[in-house]
Amino acid sequence: MNKYFLTKLGKQIKKLRVERNLTQDDVGINGISRQMVSLLELARTDVTASKLKIIADNLQVEVKDLFDF
Amino acid sequence: MNKYFLTKLGKQIKKLRVERNLTQDDVGINGISRQMVSLLELARTDVTASKLKIIADNLQVEVKDLFDF
DNA sequence: TAACTACAACTAGCTACACTAGCAAATATT
DNA sequence: AATATTTGCTAGTGTAGCTAGTTGTAGTTA
């Protein structure tokens, strides 16, 4: 659990979400919970690659865009 | 656990590793096991973002390069 | 300013599965 | 063929990923 790295990831996810005018509720669908999106944005937890794929899909971006920081 | 997605990720990791003439042993350091690298390349398991960061570091690439497929 | 709505954060608890040690199998190298 | 190197397989375990439920906060309306 690399907190520093996860912090950057969380900020990136939030940035992409806000840019799209989506709520955490909007992104917390299709196999990922609203709570998980919150925990992630706050870097309070790690995530699996598969869950990142779901989030990317819900944000309508590529997974690699989540790591574009 | 998105098997299809993980298969592509696994192939990408192997590609980057072989390109650099590294063994699974070489990549399985600094907090990730050799076995985990094998399981990943074969798409037999999921991984956390933090572990992906370690793998990317060991491969001397950016995390987003792991998802460049 | 109370009441309602919308959105985000927090916590407790469970259990799935990420992760590794140990071993087997395969592939080079001599 | 023997040895070394590399990779694959599996059982077992512990931990932390994940969610349900709840609380907190900010904005809106009347």
C-alpha cells in the first residue's frame, strides 16, 4: 500500500470525475461501490486492476489515463 | 476479476520484461514475489495498484505503460 | 432556521482473494 | 545426461479490499 502513489492516483480519479460533472454515485456502478470511489479519491485504500478498469469505464477513459500524472 | 482485461495486462508485462531481457526473478523484487509476476503474466490473479507500481519500477517504466495496449 | 435534498466521508465487519513458500516442470547450457 | 536457470503450479493464510449502513456537510427552498 503505497500511500504517496495512491494519493496521486486518487487525485487523478477525482480530477477526471469532476471534469465530467459526475458524482461519486455516478462512478460507483457496474461492480464498484460509491464508498470505494470515495476511499480511493482520499487514498484510504488500494485497488485491484480489475476495479480500476471498471472505474475507467465509468469515467469513459482508458485505464492508462488514470495513471497519467 | 476481469480475466480478459488481466490477460492483456499480463501480456503487456511479459512483453516489457522480455524486451529488457529480465527474468521473472529479476522483476520479483522490492516487495513483489517472483511467483506473483508469473501469476500475473498468466492472468491467474488480480493485482493492486501499489503492486503494479513496484512492477513498473522494477521494469523501469511508468505504470501507465503497463496499460498501453 | 427548519426542513429537505444532494453529495461526500466515516466506520465496522466480513470474507474473498491477493500473495507467498515450497515444490514440480520445463527449458537452456555445458 | 547432468547441471543450472527459468517458469509454472498449488495449498494455505492473513490481510486489506470492499460494501452496507450511518453520519456529516453544503446547498436550496419556503
